[in-house]
Amino acid sequence: MQTILSFLPILILLVCLLGLKLSAMRAGAVALISAVCFSLVLFRPGVKGLTIAMGKGFGLALFVIFIIWGAIFLYNLEKETGALDVINKNIERTIEDKLLQFLLISWVFSAFLQGIAGFGVPVIVATPILICMGFDPLMSAAAVLVGHSWAISFGSMGSSISAIDMVTNTHILDIVRYMAVFGIVGMVVTGLAVLFIYDGLKGIRQGFAYLLAASVTMGISLVILARTGMTSVMGLLSGSVGIVTLLAVNGIRTHGKKPELYRSKLNLFEAFLPYFLIIVLSVAFFIISPKLKITLDFPGYISGTGTEVPAEEAYVSFNVLKYPFSIILMSSLISGFVFVKRGALDGKTAKKIIQNTVRKCTSTTITLVLLLITAQIMMDAGMINNLAVFLASVTKGFYPFVAPFIGLLGAFVTGSNTNSNIIFGNLQETAASALGISTAITCAVQSIGASIGGAIGPTTVALGATAAQAVGREPDIYARTLWPTLIGTAVLGAVNLLLIYVL
């Protein structure tokens, strides 16, 4: 009964999104109500416990919300000043092949952005670029959601890797080496999915050479970085290598033809300046490692069932200068000053930027709060753990195939690869030990399964819908992302079985 009740909030969320085709905000509200009701039955947290769980969820939401508002503000700054138009037209002039444009932005450039900031920034930034280049909004959102997902485990300056290191006893470099292997599998699968989203099997045939070239160079980069222990820049550098590779392939195809660069009030460097500054500031603050932090602590409590939920110190932690919102804000302000000097930004344009940011972010903000509070209630009540334990007990020797789906489950519910690793990392390690299989391999596939699962997390899909200006059409995005994600996770499971029982 406990397992059934634990699964019901997720089932209700799926039915609302895929069956009833409700918006993510309405589906999130229904899921939250159901999670509260089932938590009261299963866990009996009382008013105090329920308030603490909701506070934790709101704290996590707050961390993400600032990043979203910052990224959307940056997007509107780029769009309204004409900077985005300069970037788009120069990409089109440099790369005439529409399929290559689509693959570069949705699969490689988005992974590069994930390496820098993560937290939905690739979806918010890359999706509008594709739309401005003339691609269908829903197709663009779906492709970026799937395309960047392979890099989530290696992004955000290694936050997901740090998370699984914190909750497991297996040496982190052993885990990371296998993460690189599974990461290559995820890279290829998501690349194929992007080509399929573009034009079905025809798209795969036409774009396979591009995918193969980039996969080889990015895969080699992942392996080298994993073996040297450079975990914090695996996504950033691998994505950079992928961009250079595809540009080089395009140069070979066009025999080194140099197009005439487009400019308006801004040249290409000035238009790209905010993104360049994000890279520079991210790397600089990573090296300097400033210690200024804002943390949110939460007290512990004992539920009506006698279960103790421990106090959480620094449950939500903001490293002020390394925080993506701070970096995006600084980059936007510096770039805004340059745009004013070039005559691309004035008071009227600034007002429009602010208005558009508020309009686009309001519904997404409400959705994120609802879903993250739901996830936190389920975590505190033990619902997520109940589901994972049940899966491990019934699958037994087939567990290696199921392991990445547990990672996917965590990412789907929490909207975060990092949170999935925190919730399930220790459970995966314990299950692997009990079954006598490699803990390093199992922990690695947990993280990459969660990474691929990021493509269908309701919070991330809500971001995609916002970026595509298609709020309320989340079910249409799911129709394009769900099967590629499930198939990709199944491939990870098959490779995991091979690694554990054959090789």
C-alpha cells in the first residue's frame, strides 16, 4: 500500500500532463495537493513537518527562479537590442546547411551552455536562437531539451558529480571514469534523437556524419578529462570541442569559404559579449573560489509515525559570486553598458525588456514553486525512497538495466540531476553492494540516467515551453521528448548490463 500511495502523485502528474493535457502549472497544483494528502496518510508530518518540507521546496525553487529570471532578462536584452539577430544571421551565413545549424545549436552549443551554468539556462538560451533562425518553436524546444541532456551530469561546474561524491563511499574518480563511458552513450543517443526530431530517419541519414565527427572528439575529451580528474569543466570543454569540430567540418564542406559577416549597430563580438562574459566570469570565479555565501537552514522534526527527519544546515546554499544568476546579471549589466554606447539600447527598449521578462517568467515561477514543493514533500515522506527500494527488490539480477531508470525517476520528480544523485546515489551504491556488482558502474549509470531524464523533468519542460512562448502546450513538447528519453535510458540500461555481466 505504501508503494502504491508513493507512486500516485507521480502518476497523477503524468495523467494531468499527458492524458488531460493540462498546463504544467495546473498539473503541478494537482500533484501538490495529492502529495500533501498522501503524505498526511503515510507519514503524518503534522503542521510543523509539512511547513518545513514546503519551506525546503520553496528554498530550492528560489535558487532556480533567480537563474530563470536572469537568463530570460539576458535573452530579452539580446533580442530587443538586435544582438540575437546578429548572432543568428552570422550563423546562417557561416553554416548554410539547416540540419547542421539545428544540430550545432540544440546538441552541442546547448551542452556548452550546460557546462557553464546549467539549471535550465541552455533551454532558455538555445531554444529562442533556433526559433529566430526559422525553426518550429515546439520542435526547437524539444530538440534542445533532449539535445543538451547528455551533458547535464558534466555541467554546472560539476555540481552533479559533487552530489554523488557526497552521498557515496566509492572513490569519485572511479565513478567519473564510467560516467564518461555512459556519457558517450548518452551523447550519441541524444544526437540521434535530435536528428530524428529534425526530419525522422531521413534526418539521421543526412546528419550522421556530423554526429559521428563531433561524438568522437567530444567523447575523447570526456575520457581525458575524467582520467585527469578535471571534473568541474568536463561539460564546458567537451562542448567547446564539439563546436570547433562542427565548424571545422562545415569549413571542409564549404572549402574554407569565408562569408561576409553581418552587423547592425552591433558587430558579432559585441552581440556575443554577454555569453563570452558568462564564460570568463564563470571560469574566473571557479578559479578564485570566493567564499561569500547565503545559506538557508531548516530544523528537524519527528513525524507522527516516529520517523525522524534530521535538521538540514545549508540545505540551500548560494555562493554569491559563483551563483549563475550573479554571473548572468553582471554579464548583462556590462553588456548593457556597451549596447548603450553603440546606440542599441535606450530607455524605451529597457522598459520593453523588463515587461517581456515579467510576462514570460510569471507562470514558470509559479509552476516551479508548485513542483519543487511537491518533490520535497515526497522526499521527506520517504515516497521516493519507497519507490526505489521496491524497484530494486523486484528486479534483482535485472537491476543493472533498471538502475538508470531510477536516476531518471529522481530527475523527473525533482527536475534536477544533482537532486536525483543526492536522493538515489546511496541507494544505488547499497543495492549494487547487496547484489555483488560494481558500485562505481552503478553510481555512474545513476548519474547519466538522471542526466538523460532531465529532458522530461516537468520543471525543465516548463522552461522549454516558456522559451518557445508555448506555455500551456507542454503536452505537445512531451510528445516529442518522452520516447527518445525512454529509449535512451533503455540503451544505458543495456550497456550497463553488458559492462557488469559480460566485460
